[in-house]
Amino acid sequence: AQASYEQAAAGYQNQSNQAGYTTLVSDVDGVVTSIDAEVGQVVAAGAPVVRVADLGEKEIVIGIPEDKVNTLRQITDVRVRIWANPNGIIPGKIREISPIADPATRTFTAKVSIPTAPADVKLGMTAYVTFAAKTPNAMIKVPLTALFQEKAATAVWVVENGAVRLVPVRVAGPAGNDILIAAGVSPGQTIVTAGVNLLKPGQKVSILGDDPVAKAEAKALAQADASTAPSQTAQAASVDLMNVAGAAAGNAQ
């Protein structure tokens, strides 16, 4: 009799526990975003029934390409712009990166939290997320055609007051079809990106691009100097220039 009683008591306790699972209570205050089950439906253990959005701290879900996922794990500078207000920058933080890639998109799902999101950021809004890699030294990315090889040294032609000056540079390595410069040039300088082997120090240059006005000015410059150095001046007048912009090595532009 005692054994039967204990067995019945254990069965009662088990059924009481099971009955307790019929009442679902959210562990956070929020808004119900979806109901994934219907009344009378039999659901498996662990299956979602109701989805609740926590209104305390908003987060953004993005997909990260597999060739960037390892780099982003080390980044702490995250900036968020909401499509409805593209001029506003909100600091973010990578809260979680999935260890498994999505089989359909081959991207890794990441969650970026925005603890200081203003009240006008609503659930379901579209956002842009920017990551800035922090590196010990800033790099300058220039086209490969901008490099000038002089004996064992590498240099670029810097344009100052309409004339070129040869500046030695230290090459950090390739970046796609471009080259990263670790030292020698500074953001804001203008360098020659084509015709570098036709120049001499102090030579006057002018931009020759698609603009008819620029072409006319370059041609006039070549004709004006034809009596002293016709070939060199004409060649210098047709060089391409670029304005140098600084960027981190991990995100050089």
C-alpha cells in the first residue's frame, strides 16, 4: 500500500509539473511581435509559441560575409544609422555573432545592440551598420600606377603649387588592385596616378580628364611651353591626379 501511495504521489507531482508548463510567462516586459501557435495545437518541447520584443535595449540583426566574420570579432567601433534618420549616428556594440553560417545566404548572423537608441527608433526599422577597424598605424590606399621606382626606392609624385615633387614612401602591401602606403604621404595631398615615368622634379602639371575645359587648359599649357620642353610638358599636362584620403589598414579607402 505504501509503495502504491508513493507511486501515485510521484505521478501527481509529475502531472503538476506538466500542468505548470501550460502557462507561459515572459521573463521581460515587452511587445508581442508574433504568435507562432494556435489554440489546440500540439507543440514540441522547446518550440516557440509567442515572440516578445524587449523594449529595454534595442538591437539590430545583420548578416556578415564569411570573409569578414573573423575581422569583425575584433572590432569595437560600431556606428549605426537609421534609414529614417540617416544623419544621426548611434554608437553600437556587437553583442553576438553566430558560430554557424546560414545555409542559404552563407552569412553569419550578428546582433548589434544600441543601448543609447533614441525613442524615435522603432521596432522593425531599417538600419545601416558601419564597422571601423582600429589599427596601430593609418594607411593610405593608392593605385598601383601611382608608384615610381627609383633604383631600390619606391616613391610617388606629389603635386604642390602646380609642380611635382618626388616623395619616397614605404609600401605596406597590396589591397586588391591598389597599394597601401604606410609612410611618406599624408591625407589631403594630391599625387600623380598615371604617367609617373614621364615626369621630372619641378615639372609643371595640369589635369587632363574627361572635362573639355580641363583638356583645353592642358593643351594650352603644353603649347605655351613648347619652345622649352615640348615633349615633357605635353606629357606632364596629361597626367591623372588624385586627392589622398587617409584610412585604417583594415578599411582603407
